[in-house]
Amino acid sequence: MDLQSRRDLQLLSEVEKDGYVTQRTLAKSLGVALGLANLYVKRLARKGYIKITTIPRNRIKYLLTPHGVAEKSRLTYQYMQYSLYYYRQMRDRLKQVLSGLSNAGCKRLVIYGTGELAELAYLTLREMDLVLVGFVSGQEGTFLSYPLLPVEVLSDCDFDAILIAELESVEKARARIVQAGIPKEKVVTLLPGTSGAGFPTAAGGV
């Protein structure tokens, strides 16, 4: 499922949930600029998926058309298929990476990130002979009952490797970790086709 289809589904879902939703709110939800959100809304209107009406006091209301309801159902089904495929693919990749680490003698791991991929990494790790030290995040608190560690304290922690559980901004995350004093040999990513210094190729490290 491509990015445009995912954004269409998100917009249609937001409009169905609240016809008075503002374009500023839609832009924030999509993570795009306000002007781009406006173009997306107009595109859906041109396709006949939503109807834009103006009510008293110059308020704009969006209505999901029958054509829009059908398109949302189609995209929802497509997204479910995509999500299941993605889940299976990432589970296989995580098992490959974590097995490589375990075979290389790494037992104590830190997970960088707190998104869905980090949660999936945690579930996969629990099925193996590995110990999770904690999660690294820019926020304080806990995630899945584990402490959220600021990257600055990593050099004081006892762990064998840190897994970057993200697929975007990987190089930025890697740079932050290395700048915190962690040897690059301990940094592992999920990107395919990479090999780590000190880890077997299956580990998918730096």
C-alpha cells in the first residue's frame, strides 16, 4: 500500500469521524504542511469521495459521500492486507537479526525507539534467550513497563548491543548513539543488506 493510499484512508477516516475537522488538524494528523493538507482535501473532493459545504458563520463541514464510504472500505481492506504482510516480514527480519546477535554472544540488548516496530522487537526478543535492558527515547517514563533511557546515559549501562527499531532516520539515530560514546560496533539496525563490525551479516548491524 503506497503512501498516497494510506493518506487517503487517513483523511477519509478523519472526515467520517468528525465532519467539522479543520485542515490544520488534518495536517497535524498526516504530518504534512497545511498547504499540502489542503491539496489532499481538494483532491478527494474532485474524486467525489467527500463533499465540502459551508454552514453559517463561515464554518466548513466535510461530508463523506457514498462513493467515499466505498473507497474507505476498499482502502481499509487493502491496509489490513498490507499490515499483515508487513507484520510477517518484520517478524522474520527481527528473528534473523536477533538470532544473529544471540549467536554472536550478545545477550543484553537495548531497543532504540518506542513505536510499533519497537513493540514488535520486544515481543520477538521475549521468545529468545535475550535480556532487554530498556528502551531509548527522548521522553521520560516507561514503555511496556521498562524504563525509558535518555541516549546520554547509555555509556553507563551494561548491554551488549543496541537495536535501532526504526526504518526512517536510521543514520540520525545511529549518529546520536555514537555521539553518546557507544562504540559503533554495538549499534545494530534492521536494514537489509548491512553487516555489522563484530556481528555476523545476519545481525544486520552497522
